[in-house]
Amino acid sequence: MASFLKSLSSLFGGRDSGGGAPAAAPKGDGEEYNGFIVRPAPYKEGGQYQTCGFVEKEIGGELKSHKFIRADRFASLDDAVQFSLTKGKQLIDEQGEGLFR
């Protein structure tokens, strides 16, 4: 029974079965920024929403993706989404395509 509940928790945004970082919310359409796509994916952790997202870009016909998770948490999902977009854009400005190395 305990393993069933753990699996169910994992399915609905709990920690993954490997004990690593929580699973991120499904990626949405995202926002284009300087030739990249920033997809916010905050997830619920400790009653708040954790900053998380993906930066993606097609390079040489292949879609490259970089997942980021930050310590910032928000009570509102909308606030977490907006901050995740901001952090993704900051990563692009700082590292550009170097994110995918």
C-alpha cells in the first residue's frame, strides 16, 4: 500500500521515486526570447511554488533543452510562472547557447 501511495504522489507532482528533485509541471507553450523559447514549469513544494523552467533552442536541426530550478518560492502560481520566465531570460542573456554544453 505504501508503495502505491508513493507512486500516486509521484504522479501528481510529488518527489520522484529516485528521491531526486520533484517532478516539474508540464511544459506549456512558453515565450520566445532572442531566438530561444523559455517554458516555465514551477511545481508545488512545501505549500508554495518552486521556480523551475526550461530554456530551449533548435540548433543544427536538433532541439536542445536546459532545465533550471532555483530556490525562489512563491505563494501564487502566476508569480512563480512570471519569475521562472524572468530567470530563463536571465540565463539566456548570461550564457546564450553555452547553456547546452
